[in-house]
Amino acid sequence: MIELEGVPELIDPVMVAAFEGWNDAGDAASTAVAHLDREWKGEVFAALDAEDYYDFQVNRPTVWLDGGVRKITWPTTRLSVVRVGGEKPRDLVLVRGIEPSMRWRSFCNELLGFAHELGVELVVILGALLGDTPHTRPVPVSGVTSDPDLAQRMDLEETKYEGPTGIVGILQEACTHAGVPAVSLWAAVPHYVSQPPNPKATLALLNRLEDLIDVRIPLGELPEDARAWQVGVDQLAAEDSEVAEYVQTLEEARDTAELPEASGEAIAREFERYLRRRDGGPTGAAGGHATADGGDTGPGAWNPKDNPGGRARPPKPPRAGGDDEESSED
């Protein structure tokens, strides 16, 4: 660990972490933590030693000029702290970096050492995976934990996932074994439009985080960016009849599956969030990505910004009912 500044004394701290790479489809999770850092003007106080955890042929350092002097930025994971004001102020410890190339257990132990030293009461890890979800519907965000008591108390799912995992799953289990309450929030990103950015998925993660830790998160231009993103994808998807038909199939499946919930807790959560915002409540990479079945997908997915002239076309969708059946990641 390289300490950049003295460790601050914090108020009711929650650690919020996200990592670029396999756990970060559409860069949705890492962008969410970057948004928190930017909106609340986070102050970096520590960074992990890049030599210990990263393969520089996979995650290469970058060279830049500072007043004519060449400098190098090494890929790593940094910790910053932000204070959320209001009647009951609290601090967020933001962990933002790249999924490590090696020594995952040591990596997690180092982060947990800081969590213990800072008195962190809860660890929330953000992730995003590719799934069979239509871009026209609200982004599904699942909250999962390995702690049965925490699942019941915070209305979360107790994870039942089995299969390949990334640093999000490893860190959550490390927290569980260390006795630190931990939750993972997963946003499902449409697999047919997986290239970053995905402001709609980032916004969904922040809304779910806001509900979970009971703070009001300033959203800035994210809602407008999310609307513009959806309009852009709508326009490009409409150019291909097969893609349009496939999206309609996903919409019908999603609507049917969520019909029982439409009049229940989902509406209640949205109404509570609306009231908080109206009343001014507490203020406040290389490789592929995880898929909902634990698989992997590489580069080459359709990006609505690839061709602003409108000639870009999404890839042909897989046939419904094919080999891409999905289950929930943790």
C-alpha cells in the first residue's frame, strides 16, 4: 500500500467499490464510482502498489506531459473519501481501479485492512454484466449478499450463484469471511449494445445505491445522458428489422416476467425516491465482460457512437431459445 496522505477520521463510513474489466460491462460500475468521486470532490488518500497486482502487458501504463515534463500513470486501485452532508452526515470510502491480474487474495486483504482501520460499517461493490435485457426497459439491478441476516434486513437476495467469478465476487466473499457486511449491486446491460458508455446502467446503479445506503446522490447530467443514449440506440436498432424484432421479443419476455411486481415494491421504491428528491432529503479494459450465465464476451459489440452518421448497425442477435440461457451472477 502506498499512502498518499494521512488516513482521515470518518463518520459512519460505507465503502463503495468498482473495478474496470470483466465485472464492468459498459463501464457502468466504474463510471458510477467516478461520478460519486467527481460530484462530491473526493480526496485520494491511498493507492495500491501497482507492481504487486498488475500485469503491465495487459494493463499498460500511460505517458503524459505535465508542463513539458513527461510523467507516467500506472494502472492501480485508488481510495478516496467523500463526505455526504445533511442532518446525518456520513462518509463514503470510494475504491476505484482495475480488476487485478494476480494475487487476488492479497489484494482483497489489503482493501479489508483499510476498511478495518477506517471503521467501515458496510462494503458495497458495484458490477455490471451482459444479459438478455432490452435497452427500452428500466435496467435491472440485483442486490445480493452472502449473509442471510443482511439479506433479510436489507431486502436483498442471498446469492446462489455457481460458476466463474471476478474480483467483485472474490471481494464479497473475503468480506464475509472477515465479518464485514458486504453487498454486491449488479446492473444488467443489453448484450447487443455492450460498448461503453452506458449512462442508463450507471444511473440505475446509483439509484439502487441511494436506496441501499439512504443518501441522496446528485445525478448531474446523468438522466439526460441516459435518455439521449436510449434515443440513439432506438434509432440505430430500428434500421435492422431482425434486431427490432429481437428487441420486441425481449420486451415481451421482460414485461411478462415483471407483471406481478409492477404494482408492488418497485412502485413503492420509485415513489420514495421521488419524495426524497422533491423534499431535498439527505444531500449528499482489456478482455470481455461477465455475462449473466458466468461466461465471457470479448470486444466487437455494437456501439451506437461508432458511426454518428447513422450507418452503423448492431450485430445479428442470437436466436431466442438458443444456447445463451442465463442465470443471476453474484
